[in-house]
Amino acid sequence: MLTPEQVHAHYGMRPSKVIPLGTTTVTKAAFERRLAEISSRFTVDTYDLLKHNCNNFSDEAVRILTGAGIPREILDVRATRSGRRWQRRRLRTNAAHRVR
């Protein structure tokens, strides 16, 4: 895990928020086995920006490690400013295609 300072040094950006998610007793080997079990659900073909994205993967990974998921406001991309902007753009694009 990178600290906020390491994220800034490595990627040149600062996290907007740091949310402690707890600790784990799950071993690396057990975690990797569980990741292998769920990997088929997280592919290019199953990806959906609003419904099945990296936040959903993170939620499952955190559940494996801690027994609890990530906060709802992070999991629901549709509720974020970026998600709403993407939805509006998609609606405009779909409307433009119907007009043609």
C-alpha cells in the first residue's frame, strides 16, 4: 500500500481522500487464491463504467481482506460528478444517433 506521500511522489497527484478500511489476517497466498476465483468476473468483456468497474473489484478485494466493503459513495459511480457527466454525454450521443 502506498501512503498519500508516496502516491504524490510516484504519480504526481494527491489523493482527494484517504479512507482507512481496516486490517486483515488473510495471507497473501489465500488472497491470491480468492482473486483467481473471482478473476473471470472482472474482464474487458464484463466491464461497465457505471455498473461493474474497478470500484466493484476493489469492493470485492476489500471484502476478501476485511469482511467489509468500500464505502457506498465510492462504489456508486453514477452518484459521482464524473459519473453524472458521463451519463449526460451518453444521453446526448444516443439522442444524436436517433436523430440521424
